[in-house]
Amino acid sequence: MRIVIEPMGGADSGVMEAVSKAVEAVYKVKAPVGNGLPEPRHAYDSARRQYQASAFLRELRASRKEDGDILLGVADADLYAPGLNFIFGEADIFGRAAVIALARLRQEFYGYAAEPGILAERAVKEALHELGHVWGLDHCPDPNCVMFFSNSILDTDRKRSAYCDKCSETLGL
């Protein structure tokens, strides 16, 4: 089994490397970076200026090369799900796939200068969060746990890039 980290729409190579290394370290599996997929243009909502996340998940599932692979898309886009203003990521438990969105993880989105280190750290947290969902974890009440629900970037910044003891135990880590 491996977790393939798939850039979608030209995601930053530094972010891809940071996510791959973190996933390998936490899950003790190979986490190669894929060749990349285009962002699904049909998923763009011009009124919202966002993409619907479910289309990214469909593209990921369709791209699976090996049955045992878990897929993690890293989208250089702003994603949403029905009923929500935005999402940092979404997981498909049954499809063994997840996607994270970089747009709102970037400092520039909030009017600050770009900081690649902060972007990579946030991307790692969201990647581990969504992969936790793929493995069946729910949101955790511990605000320091990577499985805590991020309602804003402040929540993402506050939590650690690690599972709490309870979540780690559930995952068998």
C-alpha cells in the first residue's frame, strides 16, 4: 500500500515534498508525488470563484493506477462543498481519496506576504487531517490534534501536525 500525493492544477513542488515526507513519516508507507492532474474546469463556479471539491475527488479516483493506492490531491485552488463557504479539504472514505486546497492556506489570501514555510506547514496539517478521515477518524475535540475541525485558518495554525494520543491509538500508530 502507498499514499500517492497528486498535484492538481500545478501545486507548488516544495509543498508537495513537505506533504510527501510528513505522510511517509507518520504512516510509515511510501508516499510518492504523482505526475499531476489538471484541475477539473467543469467544477468551477464563476459566481463563487471557487471549485466544487467533489469534482476533484472524482478526478482523483479516476486516475488511480493501483487498486491499493490511497490518493491525496493537493489542489492549487479554492474549494467548496455544498452548504459551506469554503473548505480546506475533503475526504472520500469509500473511495480512499482526499483532496486539500492550498488557496486559503496561503498567507497572500489574507493580505500578507508569501511565506512558503507557513504554507507547507498548513498543507501538512490539512493533508494529515484528510487522510485521518480516509482511515475513518471523525473530528477530534482536542484543539491541538490535527483532527480538530478547522473553521478558520486560526484553527489550522493552532493545532499541531500530529494526532492526539486517542486518534493515534485508533489509527494504530
